[in-house]
Amino acid sequence: MLSVLTPVVSVLLALVVGAIIIACLGKNPIEGYGAMLQGSLGDMGKIGKTLERACPLVFTSLAAVFAYKCGVFNLGGEGQFIMGASAAAYIVITLGLTGVPAVLVALVAGIVFGGLWALLPGILKITRGLNEMITTIMFNYIALYFMEFLYKNVYSDQGLPQTPAMPKSAHLVDIGPAHLGVLLAIILGLLVWYVIFRTSFGFKIRAVGMSPTASRVNGFPVRLLTLLAFVISGAIAGMGGMIELFGKTPFRLADGFGSGFGFDGVAIALIAQLNPIGALVVSLLFGMLSTGGTMMQSVIGVPTAIVDIIRGMIIIFAVAGMAMVKLPKVKAFLAGLGSKNKKAEVTA
């Protein structure tokens, strides 16, 4: 119950803080939030934009959820997202692929190279004990500069800092108001939930995340499971990069592609309490904030930075809520240690 209540209360408190800030600026917060809803869900076109804005966040948040369930703190979702897209673009352009073959090859390339990009920090962790938070962040920058090398030097479009657009015949088809990638993101979210909570493999992943030592004692291959968590997490993010590239305008690699998606995904995973279904819902909320913020600015005249403040407050309240939920357990643990120390003194 608390795992559901905490993110809900976090969102409500963040909206209250946002309303107070809007009111302090001399604007009507109710009108502002109404404009935000109108801008994000006002018609089918706006709903489609909101879903497409949420789509990459679903992939990066699911990548974070899967890794964190195994006790792996993968902060490299953005790099894996970028590498998946870069590999897909390079192979499709190099081979001159079009149509369905281009989509299928690009999808495989995105998944494989996203997974491989996460595999390297995984190997460094299990063989050298290197902190994955540091290595995955470092790999983010390598991926970013590799993508920049691609669109500025290897496949620059007529000297411009961008690749040629992906073939029109390979663009993801629309299903309803949004492209096919949105449906794939939803299916993937359900699949990740099923794997984590309804399979023996998922049980082992969660067991390693809760206690690697106990898992090792029970015969679980902890190092292998940790490595698989890295690879699967990276593959999910890489798939998201491919879908973003082939599903959304401008259908090319350029400056800013994938920027911020990785760390937003980490935040969404935390707000969702590491629940894949929750990640779908929170990603949609972040998509609504992004697409609705512009409408709120134009209607009541407040800066779009208000949206960033609300988003930041959601994260702060969610993390604080998680700490408060766990506080009684910490108190009980300390009390248990105190009683053990007293018994030791008495026996001594």
C-alpha cells in the first residue's frame, strides 16, 4: 500500500508547491494546470505528442528498474540509449536498407549494441570491483562523443552536424495518435513486470539485489546474474534509442539527441518504487509535464521552468517518502543492536 501511496502523495505535494509558486507570480494556478492538461491531453494530436514524449522515458526507466532490482546502479541509460540509436543509424545508412528490413535490422542493432555498451561496465564491476555508477557515467560521455563523431564526420548530411534522415519507408507506422514504438514500450513494460515478479529468473535477480551473499550461499550464480542485469538493462535502453530515432521527427542523429533521457529514467524508476507498471504511469506524467508546459506558458505567462521545478519536487518528495517508509525499520534495527550490546555486557 505504501509503495503506491508514496509516489501519489509525492506528485500531489509537488503540484501544491507548483501552485504556490504560480500564485506568487500573480497567476491563477488552476488556470495554469488546466492549460497544462489542455496542452497535453486536449485532443488526439496532443495525446499523441504526449505519448511520444513519454516513450523514450519508458525505455530508460525500465532499464533502470531492471538493473536496480539486481542491486546494479546503472546510470548509463543515456549512453546505452545513444549507442543503440547510433548503431542502428550507422548500419541502416551503410547498408542502404529501407522498409521493413531496415526497421528489423535497426531494432536488432539497437538492442545488441545497447546491451554490449552496458556489458563493459558489468565486466569491470564483477572482475575488478569498479563502482558501476562511475563507469556507466563515464561511458555516457564516450557514447555522446561517438555519436557526435558519426553525425559530424562519418555521415554528415551535406556538411551539416547531423546524419541524413532515416528512410521514410523505415519510419515507424502510426497506431492511433502515436507511432508503433509507444505500443512496444507498453508491451515491454508489462513483459519486464512479468519477468521480474512471475519467473524464477526474476526471483533470482531480486534475490541478488536484496542479498548477494545469501544468494551465493543458496547456489545462485551471482556474478552471471549481475552481468545479465547489466546487459538486459542496456538492451532495453538501446531499443529505446532505436525507436526514438525511427519513430520521431527529425528521424536523424543530431546535437541533443537522447539528452536527459537517461537521468530522467533513473528518477522515474525511483518515483515508481522500482515497479515496471509504475514506471509506465510516471513516464506518462513526465510526458504530460513536458508537452503541457508550453501551453501553460502561453496561456498564463509563466516560464516553462515551473515544469522543471514541479518535476524536481516530485523526485525530492518521492525520495523523502521512501526514506520515511524505511525509517521504522531502521529504528527497529538500531533497537535490536542496542539490546544485543546490553546482553553482551551482562554476559561479560
